[in-house]
Amino acid sequence: MAHSPTDRPASSWSVFLIFLRLGLTSFGGPVAHLGYFRDEFVTRRRWLSERSYGDLVALCQFLPGPASSQVGIALGLSRAGYGGALAAWLGFTLPSAVVLILFALGIAQHSTALPPGALHGLKVVAVAVVAQAVWGMARNLCSDAARISVMLIAACVALLQTSAWGQVAVISAAALAGLLLFKPTPPAAHDALPVTLSRRVGAMLLSLFVLVLAGLPILAQLIPNQGLAMIDAFYRSGSLVFGGGHVVLPLLQAEVVPTGWVSNDVFLAGYGAAQAMPGPLFTFAAFLGASMSQAPSGWLGGLLCLLAIFAPSFLLVLGALPFWESLRRSPRTQAALAGVNAAVVGLLLAALYQPVWTSAIFSARDFGLALIGLVALMVWKLPPWLVVVGSGALGWLLSLAL
């Protein structure tokens, strides 16, 4: 492994402590996380150059999964090997995962003590958060008529076909459309990434990723077991999410709500609460695992789903690193990715309507509260955690006023 000449390799424990501080303080979603990482590791610690960091971000945005967590995994790997990769993920992920599991247990054990208006406020603020994500992603990823068309077709198909595999088909078709429709610009100059793995190791990890993705559904069919079914559902969701944490919403909703594992009200309340957490949005999986209507649930269910949804990130980012140089130069790869990115915006647009809007907006009051949340996020630039807390408080006060 190659390390920055400006700093000697760190221990796994020191990597854990650095990322634990980031996991406790990194509010604002994946784009903000990448900003925190740049300040910490490029500007302050000088673990890698600006260009190397930009290239690492490009790789992790190219892959499915949570980009900020994958960047953290790669940074940990560059400083302390495989132990550093695990330490970086643990430090960045544990704070929000623990809080969300506790929140899930609180809903399950003390649901009557939680004001229903506050829970409804959390569902309403999810409308504002997802709308902001749709707008921001559409501006960046749907810049012409062809991309907007792919986005709209993907949204319409997703509304008609709500299964997780239907969304996989949408993404696959969008990749093919990208190959036919788009002509990407040549890649810019860059520095080599500060991580080196052999192509043999990379091929083994990528093969393992595909083998598990294909094999888990078969095992879940052959061996009826709730824990195995949960691992299958969350591993598949973590494998197929392009475009950031918000896009996991429709995939997870399709897996856990129709099956009766988690009610839609609990799902949206948890999603709203997840916006108030620092660290990766994928820790929402811990909330869902802890909220399961059948065992395993609680702490065991939360841990199981958390590991399952992040496992693809480890296999993909470590497996792809040795091949990134050739991939980033491929115009066909870039064209397919442009189609996938446009479809991702469409999937999120469909999720904004169903289940987010249809499960939260029942009156003019709800619509007004959602508008306040959206303006607070996009115009007033308030931190997401403050908007979430404020929406819950407003929902409770409005319920008392009626």
C-alpha cells in the first residue's frame, strides 16, 4: 500500500478515533461529509493531494453505495491497511447507528409516550428532505433533454413497478440508454490514488460481491429464515443504490413495508429521524432492523441489517480500486454512468410521491409544514438536524392546537 510522504502510516486505533470524531460531528448529508473529509485529510492532515482526493471521490460516486462511507473506507485502507478500513467505517458509522437503534426501541416500547404529532412532523420533514435531494441531483445530473427524458421515464416506471427488482431493471435499461445517447467529455488530468491493491485481490473481492448478490436470494428461497431474508434484502439494497443515501429510500421501502416487517408510519418516522443524525444515512438500516415486527429485531436485528447493507461497500470499493485507472478512461463506462445517474433521479422522484408524500401530506397544514422545512433547508440553509427537530416540535404543537 502506498502512503502519503507527508505523514507516516497510522494505527487502526488512531484512524478509528479520527473517524469517530467525524461520525459525531458530520451533519448535513453525503456532500457535506465529503467536505469534512477534504478539510480533515487533504488540508489539515495532508494524507493525500487535492487531485487524488478528487479522483477517490469520483471512484466512490461511480460505484453503487454510500459515497462518503466508501471514501472513508478507502482513506482508512491507505493509512492502516484492512484494519484501518474497518476502523474508519466503525468510527464514522457507530454514533448514528446506536442512536437510531435506541430511537427504534423507544418507539417500540414507549410508543404511547411519544407525541403522535411529533412523529407525524418527522414524516412531513422527510418530504422536504427528499424534495431537496431530488432538486439538487436533477440540477447536477439531468442537464439536457435526453437526461431529463430518462429521468421521467424512470420515475413513471418506478411508480408502476414498485418492487426492488423492477428498480434494478430501470437502472440496467438506463445504462443501456446512456451507451446509446450520451457522449461524455474526456477525463481530466489526475494524480494516482494513494491506495494500491493487486488486481488479483480486486478481482476476488468483486467476484465475491457478485456471488453473494446472486446467491443470497437463492439461499433465502431454499432456507426459509427471517434473519437470512433480512440479510438478502439489505445486502441487495446496499448493492444497487446509485446516487447517495437518499436513493436507498425506495429500495428499502419496497423490501420492508410490503412484507410487513416494518409499518409505513414507523418507516417514515425513522427516515425523518435519520436526517437529524451525523454520519451516513445508510445507518437508517440499523433503525429498520431494530424495528422489525419479528425476530431478529432490537439490537441484534439492527446490527444484522447494518452489516448487510454496508458489506457491498467494502467489497466494491476495495475490489474496484485496482481497476479504476482503466475504468475512468473508458468513454463507454462514462456514458453508461450518465444514464444510470439520470435514472437514479427518476427513482428518487417517484419515491418523493410514493411513499413519502402519500404517507405524510394529508392536509393544508401538513403541506405548509413541509414547505417551511424545504425553505429552511434550501433558502435559510439551516442544518438538517435543526430542521428535523423543529419539524417534530411544530408537529407536536400543531396537534395540541387542534
